[in-house]
Amino acid sequence: MIYLLDANVLIDANRDYYAIDRVPEFWAWLVYQGIIDAVKIPIEIYEEIKDGDDALALWAKDNATEDALLLNEAADPTVVATITNEGYAADLKDDEIEKVGRDPFLISYAMIDPNDRTVVTTEVSRPTRQRANRHIPDVCGTFELRCRNTFEFVRELNFSTNWQQN
């Protein structure tokens, strides 16, 4: 199983509960999970993380981190279009496309191999939302793709701060 991370997983983890300077074990664990191909981040998402000069951006810019975590695939434009048209709406306006952002790319990588890929996001299901207001878990549900939140993800991969001793 490959877990595909949304940028908000890393942004929220660093800001709220696994700060890079306070819980470096989490960030080393992520790199290790990338090395063994259990965790990957698509380029479209990785670019969001690297854009900046905070601790998270510096971590993402590290060559070893990028080599381990960057998904070495290109998005399939047909799949991205399917995700956008059927997961959000076929007639999105420019401002709606901007609001949707890079989410269809993230989801499209899971759709390529739905039995072996899981999307991880901090977004919460909001099933009544429509068009560009739909959240990742709901769009994943439309396509019967696995989607987890950060805490489900770390439990499924058994993260602990002493992971290197296990």
C-alpha cells in the first residue's frame, strides 16, 4: 500500500502536533516510509510544501527528503479530467478551478491503482457540499478510493517516536 499525502497533512502536523523541531522522529519516519515506498507525495503537492522558507519548506527542500518522498510519476491528464469533471463538476468556473487547486492531481494518482493506494488528508468529509466546495474524502468516495486522515495513517503504519528501535 502506498499512502499519498496531501500538503495539509504535513502543514498541520508541523504546526499543531509533530513540529519538526519538537518531534523530529516523525519526520525521519516519513522519510524512511518514503524510502520503502510506503509513503509518497505527488509533485503537484510537493511543490506546495517546498514553496516557502519555514521549517517545513526547508525539510522538503532537503535532497534526501525529496528523493525519498517524491512520487516518481506524471499525472495522467485524462484521469485528472475525470476526477475534476465527475468528482467536482464538469462546468467549473475559473474561480472554482482555483479553489479546487491541486486536489484532483492527488486523487488521480490514487485512481491509477486503487487497490494499492490511499489518499491521506486532514480534510473532513462534508457530503452535502457541491462543486468546488467538495472535500477530498467525498471525492475519493465518489470513485471508491481509500482515504485516511493523519491519525488513521500513523496508526495504520504504526508510527511511534521510538520506531527505529522496533
